[in-house]
Amino acid sequence: MSPQHPEGEGGLRADAVVNQKDNDANRKKEATDAEGSPQIDIGVLVAHSPGGDVAALRSFAEQMGQDAADELMTVTDAAWQVHRAEPDPLADRTSRRPSEFLDEAAHHMVKRPYDLVVVVTDVALTSRGEKAVEGLASPLSRVVVISTRRLLRPPGQRPAQSLSAESVRWNAATLLVHLLGHVFGARHGDGVMKPFSFDPSRQSIPPFHADIEKHLRRRTTSIPEEEASRGAIRSLAFHGLSLLRNPMTVLSTLLHSRAPLIPLSLPRLSTAAVTPTLILVFSAEAWDVGLNLSNAIAALFATASIVVASMHLLFVQQLSFPRERSQVITEHMALVNVTVFFILVLAMFGLFILVGSIMLLIELVVFPPNLMTNWPSLEDPSVGIVDLVRVGGFISTLGVLSGALAGGIENRMALRHLALFLDRP
């Protein structure tokens, strides 16, 4: 996606963008109060490859959004509005993770009162397993990314179809409604929530199950947001209040993210953490400190280091939303930031366990057992399993700090992808 700047579109300054958003939000509230039902605004953003047919892609995206809105309007008590955003050119035709569109989607959410953003692109989209997929959803950030690549040429079907084909239209609308169902917390089931597959004979959108309809009606009443926060201190308090109001939303995302396993997908971070510990584990100074620490101090040092490493990665890698200096943040974006921070904490804890396991294995298997009995700095030559765990934990803590400071995250998009997006349509 193209980089964004503190100024809005058309040369608007940041404060002008804030005022525009406030005005739009006020108009939205007035309309909602007058009609007696919530209004949900969907921003449709086209991200096209160089040389792509922008007009056709834009027309397709708008039709898909309108078809989905019409369907959702019949099963919820909300009024659904589809808004067209300016097309965003991509630098090349290479495949992308959905997380690569998050910054641009968040930018449009900040500028306008969009409750959800649908990104439609003509490049291939890949899942966690690096498999090409038709689309993926991020329930927490309320972003859906759909690729036309597999819709135009489904697996096993040739030749490629056009964007104007009826089967492409209804399969795309079905996919969007399916993914929006995930955004609202619906799981795979019957009807439109059945795991998506391209059906060349499809001429309409399958219905929702009755239980899912009730769930959607309940959820749509809480989707439109009017709250915003300005200023660093007020923003911090706003993040805390958002967490207190929505603890289960954050918890469910943390459980889905498998955050402790994330270091396995970030080799540079893991390498920077493990490498120095392989030296420290055979260092007399590291053993002296580790053996003379109390269990409480060792645990406190490890906890503080994990939190500090997480904060360092959050700010240095610019993982928070929004990245622009608009000084406006909605509640669900605050939840994204809180969740990303906790995911980083769990990832650093996972890295701590990974390094600690390696250290303990070396202590038990590789380290000469008789060496400790002749260690000159020990008053008591006996070293038990608790002592070995404490030494390993101390060295692992240093490894976590080293990994965060020296290794960092080589691909912040990968972290966002693993943390925020579902792994299949």
C-alpha cells in the first residue's frame, strides 16, 4: 500500500481531518437517533496492481458491498451504508498477506466514521500457511480483505472468468457476507457460514442460520462507535477503559492468536535471543549471579524484562494504530492496540520458555555434573534442580532482552497477520 502522511487527502491538515471525522460522526448519530436503528458504515477500498483495470475492480467492489449490505439489512435491525474510498495503487503484483492492508484500512477508519473496511485487491492473498485464499477477516480490527484472483479462476476451473460474470458476483457477495459474519463473531456452520468454496451455479447469497441471525442482531447494536480520544494521557486512559468494557473480546483474540508460538515464525528474533545465551550458560559470572539470586527476584526480573521487551517492540516496530498524527482513536482500535500489546507479552513469554528449555537441556545433558562441586564461589557445592531452573531462567531473561533489542521483528506485517487475522475464510 502507498505510505500515508499526517495530512489527509486533498491537502487537509491533521486537525481538519479530525474535524471532518467529528462532523461525520455527529451526522451519523443524528441519523441513528432519528431512525431509531443503528447505522453501520462500510468503507470499500480498492487496492489495485500496476496496470490493473481500476474502473472494473471498483465497480465490482461496490456491487459486492451493496449485495452484502442488502442481505445483512434483511437479517439485522441496522441500516447498512456502503461508502467508496479512493483507489490505492500497489507497487507490484506480488502476493500479499492481509495484514499489509491494515495501515491503509485504519487510516480510512480514522478519517471517516467507517465501522468496517473491506479491501478488494486483484493480487493473490495468502493465509498463515502461505496458501492462496479468496479472502480473510480480522474480527478485532474489523477489516476484511478479498482477492479477486481465486474468484476469477477457482481451483480446478478454467478458463478465467470476468468480474462481470454472475457467478463471480454472487460468490463474491457470499464470501463477503461470510467474512462479515466472522467479524461479528459467527463461526462456521450452515448456510452462508459454511466454509466458503466457489460454486459456479450460485445465483444468490445463502441464508444465515436462525441462531446466527439473533447473534447478528445483538452484535450490530454495539458496532457503531461514537467515542474518540485525543491527547496522550487521555488516550492511555481510553485504552484502559476499552479493555475493561470488552475483556472477552481481547481474551478470545489472544486465545486464537497462539501468541506463545509466534517466536517460531520470527527467526531473527529467536536467533538474537538464543545466540548470546549459548555463551552465557558456560560463563562463570552468569552462574554466580543466577545461583545467588532469590527465586522472587529472579521471577520479578523475568516479568519486568518481558514487559519492557514487549513495550520496546510495540513502539519501535510501530505496531499500534493509527500511525497517523490525527490524535483520534475509536474504541475498537484501542482494543486492537491493547490486544497487540498482550500478544507481544505472550510472544516474549513464549520466547522465554523456548530459550529456557534450551538452557535447562544444556545444564542437564551437556554441562559437566562434577564441575559444580569444584566451583570456587559456591559455599555449598550441591546444586539442585531448582538452582538449575533459576540459572536457566536468569540467562533466558537476558536472552529475551537481547532478542528484543538486537533482533527485533523482521516483519511486523507477519506479526499482525498471525495475531489479528483468521487463518481461513
